[in-house]
Amino acid sequence: MHLAFPLFVLFILGNGVYTHICLWAPMQRGQFDISTPGAHPCYRKIGPCGNVNSSSSSPRTSLVAGSKYKVEFQQNLNHYYTGKPGALDISFAVGLNPAEGDFHVLHSFSDYNAMNQITQTNFSVEIDLPSQTCDECVLRVRYLSNNPEEDDHGTVFHQCSDVKLTQSSSNALKPKKSEEKTEKPIVQHNEDPHDCCAPESYTNAFFHIIPAIDYHSEGLIFYDKKVQQMRVIVTVNGGRGNTTFDSTFDMWMNFTSGRQYYYNRNTGSCDLYGLDYWNDWCFGNKYNQTEDFVAADVKCTSPYGKTRNCNQWRNGEFLFETLSESACFPSSISRPSGERIDYIKGAAAPIPPSTFVPNSVCMKQTKVKHASVGWMRMHA
């Protein structure tokens, strides 16, 4: 596990089916809603486009063929699986409703371990659009979780957008070039002596900021591998309201019972969820994570650790740091956008069992808002 909740805004799930990936640039087919991570329009599992078809009159986003374009989407829940870490990708196909075999991948990157599946992580990925023009074509984003706990209609989540590729005045005068498909080199992930795991019984505080949306939160994390339980307390944007954007929350995660409770302190409401598999708080390929080691004993980037040194790992745009002089204590996780989580006051010590006991309101909750198919079979 890398973090109790990563570089995203943390929300509770909404009612009904569960959201896993949403696409807004270009806008996805059909309805769209990311106000909460449970919005019905964003759950689309059946390939190639989530069982949502297009028509000749469907809205289309007009883009310039051969140009660069930033695809913006959200991994709305995290289902990282250490047994076989997954990936996210962006692909393209020509046609109104192309078949799976018509899509070719333009960009892909590894999934990352958020541990807490109740997460929202926004991505902005620049791609090179195909140089061919088309009146009816599809740009698609997928989340390939590989998580067997999420296998109802497979383990892949889809979101498609209808687009039109036009010819600009600049490329209209240029001779057409034949499309060349280049194979991307296979990245060899190697273990490193610095790969490590946080102490089995560990607590720390954190600060999380997302400058682009003026988001900030702070809280505490309690992590106990031996009993396979976690607790997270988080105050979002001051915690003076009742919504997912400005309240204070408790989360209790018991991976033995498979239950996670999400309690809003300001409203007194509690929601029950079913959990995926437990993941250790580890860094590096030695522990089947998806980060590659970058550097040892360099100055920490955290503003709370300027005088300390860190070891660094990287997964795509995510930079992970641990304190080099301690037992793999997390220091920070950051992205080029300025979004970051900084960890402070880490301590390896036994955690009282009472820390992991949900309050009485949660213990009375029997309605499940989200659970995998396997979880429902075992706990229904």
C-alpha cells in the first residue's frame, strides 16, 4: 500500500451502481456526473464501450487530426491488485460503433496502489491524435484492474467518447504520411535493495493539497498489518460543512471481515462498503508494486522534511518518497501539477485495538452501498 488515499479528492460513494472511471475531455457518451464517486452514468463495464452505443446524430467533439490533445479523466475508485497490477489506457478507433479489435492504444500507464478504494484521482494525459481525418470515430479510456474481486462482466472498466477528426489549414497542404505503428519497448521492472515496506504497526499524520481546485485536507492514518486493519481520519477544506467537500470523516477498514465503514462526523451518517484485498504499505518492485527506484539519500521534497534525506520511487507522474534514515517511513507523494500528500510525525508502535472499533452508528448499518460480486456472495 502506498497511501491511505492518494492524489485525489476523497469522497464517499453514491447510491446505486459504482463508478470506476469517468471521461470529460472529450466528453463521454451519454450522461455524465462526477459529483460523487457513485454516479450512475459513469459505471460502464461491458466492452468495448460500456454497452453504450452511438448514432449518427450523437454529439461529437471536433478535434484536429495529427494534433496534440489532453485527455482528462478520473479513476473514480481504485482497485489495485498486487497479484497482477493493472493499468489505464487511452485508445482510438474509426467508426460509429467499432468492435474491440478496431481499437489501437495511443497511451498506457500502470495502476498505482491507493489501498483505500474510496478514491478519486484525476488524470490529464497528452496524446498525439491520429493524422487521418474521420467524421465518426471513438476515443476510449479504460481501467484494466485485473482484480478478481471486481469480476462481474470482466475486470475492465470502459468509457467512450464520440469524436470527429478534421483537417487543419496547416496540415491540409502537407502530403499525407502513411501511418507507422511503432512498438513501445517493454519496460523491465527490477528489484532494488532500497525497496521497502513501512513498519507493520504504524501511525502518521498527513497534509494533502490540490492547488488546481483549491483543495486541502489533513488527518491521521492508523495501519496495522498483523490484524489487517486500518483507520483514516480526514478533515476536508476546514471540516465545517456537511458535504464530501467540507466535512470530517472516519473510515474503519477491516480486511478480515471485509467491511469498511465511512462515517460523516458532522451529519452523524455512516455507510458500509465491502473491501477488496489487503495490500501492504510497500514501495518498489520487490513487493510487486509498480514503482521503479529512482534515487537514494537525496533531499526530501516535502516542506516538512527539508533538512532530511529521502529515497525515491516513481510510477509515471507519481513520485514516492520515504525517509532514508528510518524504517521506510513515508515522507511524501507528489505530481508535477503541484498536487501532493506530505506525511509527518510517523511512529512505529502498537495501536490499541479500540482504535479500529467503529462507532455504534456504523455498527448498526446493514445496507451495503458498494461491494464486489465475490464479497456479496460471501456476506449476503
